[in-house]
Amino acid sequence: MKVNVYSIEGKVKGEIDLPDIFEEEFRPDLIKRAVISSQTARVQPWGPDPMAGKRTSAKSWGSGRGAAKVPRIKNGSRAAFVAHTVGGRKAHPPRPQKNYHEKINIKERRFAIRSAIAATLNSEAVKNRCHKLDNVAEVPLIVEDELATIRKTKETRRVFQNLGIYDDIERAKKGRHIKAGKGKMRGRKYRTPKGPLIVVAEDKGIGLGGRNHAGLDIVSAQNLNAELLAPGTQPGRLTVFTTSAVEKLGGLFQ
């Protein structure tokens, strides 16, 4: 399948043959499993000290005293040790021994990545993710390798405007909002929608030039994963590939 290659000025520069990976079967079920596996791999198990709330000399008074038989501290009547008491143990605490990682087979994970790459070719899937495509010539967008060398935010802004993807970055910027709940008290105050994804063969400066744009992610082709291609398990992210990245994808994830 042939698609157009665009210059950083937004003009058609030539054509390129897409590798077979862009024709992979669409498997949203596998993509979801791969994303969940990636997310759960980052979960750090935690739990209280097994002896928390149990370091006490409390002992029950026994029966016949007209009082509950809960353990009570020495030289006093305050209950201790049991779960419903002040300073007592937790009834059912989280256990650090628990493994939260949802595993997935290597071949299934690679299949999921190939399927998520192919989904970037589906304009309906991209629209369903609410990406702004009004000024985007086609999806996925293939751009010359010079894109990977831009190092300044001002220059990347101009290039993204030429390519038509800056509207989607603006959407992500306006959608940034303060979270509900206690997450905002723990260093996770804001939530920003996902914008475009830029895939390069080698980062020669675009990582610096694009890092200040809201919702934008930049990744090298060999480091692609299902979570970047399908955030929140929903495939069809607006993706920009450089020509070298497209050629490199032909031999990856087999």
C-alpha cells in the first residue's frame, strides 16, 4: 500500500510503501490485554508491617466481669490489639505479597502491537478517540526524517501547524483539568488528554523540541508498545511516522 510522504512544510514530497505490519488483523481484545499488562507491571505492591497494631501487652480479662472479652492494656481498661480498637491492627490489610501483574504471552504482545499499529491507519478509529483531524491530510501521517532533528519548541510548533496536528495538541491543552479525589494531593494534580504520537527511527532532538507540547508523546520505533498506541486500551491514536521509522517497523514485532 502506497501513501504520501510529507515535508515539514506540510507539502507532498513523495510516496512510500507501507510494510505488511500496517495490514495486520484488528484485535481490540488483544490490544486491551497488552495495555493492561503494561499498566499492571508498574504497580508496586505495598502493605503494612505484619506486626502493626500487635505490639502490645493487652490481654483479655475473660468472662464474669460484665465487660467484653476483648484484649485490654495492662493497668487500664482501654481495648487494644483487635481490629476495631484505637491503634489496633487492620482487619484485612493489603498484602505486599500479592502479585498484581496481568501477564501476557510474548507472541500475543507482539501481535497486539502490530494490530495497534495497523489501527492508526483506520480514520474512523482515530475519530472515535476524539482526535482533531480537520487539517490533517491523512492518517497515519508519514513525514520526512528531518522532523527528528528539530530541537526547539518554537520550530516544532510551526511544523505541527504545517502538518495540521497542532489542533489536536491545542485540544489536549484545553482539556487539562484538576483531578477529583486525593490523587491531586499526591503529586498527580492534573490530568491531560492524550494528543498525537510521533514515532521516529532515532531521536536526534525532537524529544527536546516536543516535550513542552500538551499530550504529545515521542518514541523510537523499537520502543513502541501497546499502551502508547492505544492509551486507555482504546486503539486508533493519531500517529506521525518518519520515513525511517516506517522502514524500521517492517522488521520489528514479528
